[in-house]
Amino acid sequence: MIKNFRYEKCIDLEYKKEENMKLELGNIKIGQPAYRALKNAGIESLDQLTQYRETELLALHGFGPKALGILKSILAEYGLSFKIEE
């Protein structure tokens, strides 16, 4: 029997994406000031993070370019991104 690896990989990626949309930011290695800034803004998961623009996050006190880069790469791993700048 020949398996359709492309299909299985797609299903696995979708499952991974759904599971990690719920991933709490507390499990991601960013600095405490950045974590507190996000938490104070009510952002606690990757799903919520995708609703913000990069400039909005950088405007938060305690959130800087290093944390932005870390989160940007994690979102990219799951095919996600920040809200597009207008």
C-alpha cells in the first residue's frame, strides 16, 4: 500500500497548528519584562498574538526587538504571522 505522505504531513501540520494556537506564552523563552508586558495587555497565547501588529507590540513598555524576533520566528514555524501593517 502506498501512503500519501504529502496528505499525512498536511494533516499533521494542521493538528500541530491548532494545538499550538493555544500555546501559552509562559512556555516560550522570552524575557520576563516582555512576558509581563504581553500579559498586562491581555495577550496570553499565540492565537491572541496574531491579532497585533509588530509596532503595537513594540509600543508596550518592556517589550523590545529581541522578544519580537523570538516570537516572530515561533509564529513562522507554524505558518502564522503578526497582523499586517497598514
